[in-house]
Amino acid sequence: MALGIVIAAAGMGTAQAASAPDPVKPQTTRPVEHTGPVPGGYASWKDLLLDQQKMVKAADRIAAAVARNGGGYAGVVAAPENRELRVYWKGKPSKAINDLVGQLRRDVAISVLPAQYTARELESEANRLIRANRDLITSIEPLQDGSGLAATTASVGATRTAIAGAAVPVTLSQGVQPKVASRWDDSPPWWGGSVWGTPSPACTTGFAVTYQGATKILSSGHCASVGQTAADPTGQAIGTVTHSNSARDVLLIGTSAGGRVFNNPVGNVATEFSNPVIGTTSSVVGMFVCTSGGFSGTLCNIRVAAVNVTINVGWLINGTVRAEQQAFTNAAGGGDSGGPVEVPNPSNTNQVYAAGTVTATDFSTQVPCTGYRPGGRVCTWRIYYSPWSNATTAFPGIAIITG
């Protein structure tokens, strides 16, 4: 896969406050829904999302058991189109894992499949390889079936020589050197999905959280530095950036924040709406998510293709998720950095779960933009986002604010 990873922040001057849309703060809710054919012969997206929710919860239970007891865990893939969760394991699972899988099978079909390497072995080798070849490797990720690693590079020949002694198989794909890539008039308490900058509008707010006893807004670490003042496109101060972690691409803005996110579309007061956040969700390969960038609007039918991906954007960002719009239309673009990645509640699509925040786009997958300034930004069908686990890793004790 060709790859040009670009942080999804708008460049300075790509939008001007004087010409920006000026929607009101909408209290109404509408469903956040996937569109297009439903995979796997499901009668509706609701039915698929209900099965997906069960699979993600089962994957979380297995991951928690692995964290406590260790073992040969390699990866997990949600395959709702096949009505099953696939768990890959090196060696023979322990009795505790077998008992847990047996219990989980009451609600979810689970296949336990053999793996060559564990997740820890692959993560260790991925970290070693990308740090030793920063000038060559643009991204690296573990294969969930435990068979090895997949990497993108600007020069296949040179990189193949450099990693000839890799401890695991590595699949290389040609790429390019990556670069770091209302909603428009929000007010306190600030919501996710609104545009912000320091001061020019360039990024999107993610989710309202609490951290160290204070309310804050989560967004992308590359959008600003600690101590800078965040403002909306009208110049109204949101708050000060209090914490940042570049290795996980997350930051926190100290401010009054509410547990809602703006959703579709951008710049039309009559049709814009917002939705309450009701919790968080893990990111599992195979699951479907939506994005809600302040520039692009709300976009769905985006499927998780890889987790625990390390991307090289001039510095290394760890633990990201690669996701791809299944109809090869816009998944996110310039200005959407930090914006919500969400999963509709299958039981009530007026509500959403927080999955993470938009980090980067892949310039080799450019498509027409949606939303604000569609002709003045770059948008792509393949994106990378920082999952909720990146926020909890960077800021232990962080908690989502529900609406």
C-alpha cells in the first residue's frame, strides 16, 4: 500500500474566521448512521452494530485476562460479516483463557486460531525496527493473525536490506516520507467536533473529559503546545493547553466541557445537530466507526484495518489505528485532526461511544473533500486515529464526560 501519512490539521491560512460558517449550538439530536449496503447479509446496520458491540466487549474481556495472566495472545479480529470473533494464539491457551472463551461463546461465536508470534513479540520487534530505520520506515504494524509485521517505506530495496536480520517476517510496501497532516462558533460548555486553533482555525475538538480533578477537552497533540491558548474561529478563548503527549498524539485543553459532540453536516445551521456521548469503546480490527471532523462533517462506513500501528511523521506516534472508508470516499481531511472517532449506540443511534481522535491521513488515498472548503483541503479514504487507549496511556486516570 502506498503511503503518505499527513497530520490532519489544516495549514495556517486554509480557513479564515471572517468567512467561516456560523452555526448555532444545536441541542437537537438525530441518528448517526452508517449508509450503503450492510456487509454479511445483515438486515440492518443496527443488527451488525449489535453483534459488533458484543464482539468488542468479548475482545476487551480477553485482553484484560491476557494483561493479568500473560500467555500466547497474538491478536483479535472482529468479523461481523462472518458472525464471529477471531482470536489468534501462539501455543496452547491456558485453562483460564479456555474457560473464559467458553463463557463468552454464550453470546458471541469465537474461533481460536494458531499464531506464530505473540503480540508482545511483534510489538517489541516493530519498535526496534522503526527506531533503527527512522529514515526508511514510514509506518509499521503487527498482523493480528500473529504471522509477522507489515511496514511501509519510501524505498523498498534499501529497507529490505536494512531489516534483513528481522526476528519476524516483515511485509514491505512502497510509500513516501510522511508529514504531519459549530463546529465553527461553539460556546461553553465546549463540545467535541468543533473547530479550534492557536489562533487560526486548524483542528477539531475531540471529547469532554476529566483529568486530575478538572474538566478538559481532548484533541490531537500535534495541534498545539502546552501553555498555548486555544480559541474558536471567532477568536473566543476556549482555554489553555495543559497537557500534551506527542508519542500518543493527544493533548488536553483546560476548559468547561460538556459530554456531547457536533455531527453532520458542516456549516448548515438548519441541519446541524449534536449527540450525547455515553461512554468509550475499544478499537478492534474489523469494527466500523464514524469520524466527525470540524471541516469534513460526520462520515461513516469506516472500518478498522489495523491496530497498534506506529507511524513516522517526523517523529513516531505509537498505538494508532488504521481505518479505511469502505466506499473509498472521504474519511477525514485537513482540519479534522483531534476530531471525534465515534461508534453509534446500536440500541439508540442518537447516542455515541468515544473511540478516539483523528490523527493523520494517507495522501496516497486522496478523494474529494466534504464539508467546509471542499476544494481547498486534502481529504483521504485511509486515516489513522489515536484510540481511547492512547489517552488513558498518556493521561492515567482520564475519564470521559457523558452527555
